[in-house]
Amino acid sequence: MSIAFLVTSLVVVVSPGTGVIYTLATALSRGSRASVVAAVGCTLGIIPQMLAAIFGLAALLNASATAYQAVKYVGIAYLLYLAWSTVRERGGLAVSGNTEARSAIKVILTAILINLLNPKLTLFFFAFLPQFVSPREANPIAHMLLLSLVFMSMTFVVFTAYGLVAATAREHIISRPRVVTWMRRTFAAAFVGLAARLALADR
């Protein structure tokens, strides 16, 4: 495994995107435990994209403008829904020592959907992984799976770190309604911005 792959993966994972924004929003609204759950969900959301790239399904999105646009616009609609849901929440943030199972499942499913409905992630894997697999590789699929697992591990560690750092500030803001309101508006605006960036992106 090359240093170039590790460095490139780290840069990609650390760069703020939909998953990072969602993990931060979850950390500030629900606490540290929920932020870890969100990080798990974002990591699990990579699996379908990874498999699509490895087994060539991403070629459909690359070749078919209709398929790509369909997935893209569903993703845009979902991001706008998240923005709307964030803005319409009312009241303070309740401190809870535990994340209920039902709530945890909802957080994980939302995180997975965020990645599933982003065709850019699939195409990223489609273009990214093969660069680090030699044409002379005896078992390229196994090698790509290994690289993908490393990428997923880095995603989980970095997203968890983001969430835990954000969660430490939670206690200082939950008692300030005005700060909570602006925090929600900021995350809603971030989701709208991500939707706009996806809308303007070419394949």
C-alpha cells in the first residue's frame, strides 16, 4: 500500500463534505454517542459505493446521463429535505446520556442515504481506486477491497474525531436558545450549499 494512497485518502476524508456536516450536526444536536453512530452510518454508506466501483456498476452512471441525473436530483432533494428538517426544529437541545436504539437506527439510515444519493462518491471510487492497483496485480479485486477497507477505517476515525470535538462544545451552547437557533440555520444553510454544489457538478 503506497504512501500516496494514504495521503490522498486522508485529504479526501478530512475535507468537509456531506458526511462531515451531518456528523457535526448530529454531535451538536444529540451528543457524543450519537456522533459516533453518525460516523458509523457514514462509513457504512461507503460500502455500496465501493462495491459499485469495484464491480463496474459505476460505469452505468458514467455512461448514462439519465441515470446520473436521476440519482443526482434525488440526492439534491434529500439534502434540501435535511435542511428543511433542521430549520423547522424548535426548542432547546435536550441532553441525553443514551442514544435510543430507534434514534440510532434513524441516524445510521440518514447517514447511509446521504452517501447512497451522491453519485459523485461512486464515480470518485471508480476513478480513484484503480489508480493504486497495478495492471500486473494478480488479484486486483482483493487489492481494491483492501484499499477500500483502509479508506473506510480512515473515514470512521476522522468522522468520529470531528463528532467528539464538536460534542465537547455542546454543553456550552444548549442553554443558549439564540445560539441553538443560529446553529440550526448554519447547518441548514450548509445542506443547501451542498445541494447546490451537487446540482452544479458535472460528471
